[in-house]
Amino acid sequence: MEHTLRQILDKLDKMEANMTTKQELEEIKANMATKQELAEIKAELEKVKDHMATKPDFMLVQQAVLETNEIVKKLESKIDTHEKLLTLLSHRSLEHEAAISSIRFILAK
């Protein structure tokens, strides 16, 4: 009997911990959309859906944008590689200039 009561009390404690307060319910209610607002949103979505269905160009533009995005990503990757290569070549060029200057200095003596 005591074990059963303990189980019931535990379940009640869990239920109470998960219950929403009156203030929380009022906040939820204040943030909820009305049936009218939902109907307006649904009507707007239907308009967009109809518009997209009647505009096959939209799909072509969307495909072109996606393809362009892929090309831009590839170009960015190549640009990064080229920048690294240019930096390396710059350093080598400076090293060569320094070596040539050293040789000229030695030859000028």
C-alpha cells in the first residue's frame, strides 16, 4: 500500500513539474495566431504556390542560381589556391633578389 502511494506521489510530482503555469498559458495564448490570421497565411501560401506553378521561368532562374552558386564556390577555392601560390612565389622572388644582391656585392669588391 505504501509503495503504491509512493508511486502515485512520484507520478504527481512529475506531472506537476511538467505542468504549465497560468502565466505561461497566457503568454502562449497571446502569441498564438487567430483562425483569421491562419486563414490569411494559408491564402498567401496558396497564392505563392499558384504563382510558382504558373511561372516555369522561376524554376529556370532557381536552377541557374544554384549552378552559379556552385561555380562561385569552385572559383573561390581556386582563388584561395592561387593566393597561396602567389605568396609562395613572392617569398621565393624576394629570396632570389637577396641572393642576387649578395652576389653583386661580392663581385663589386
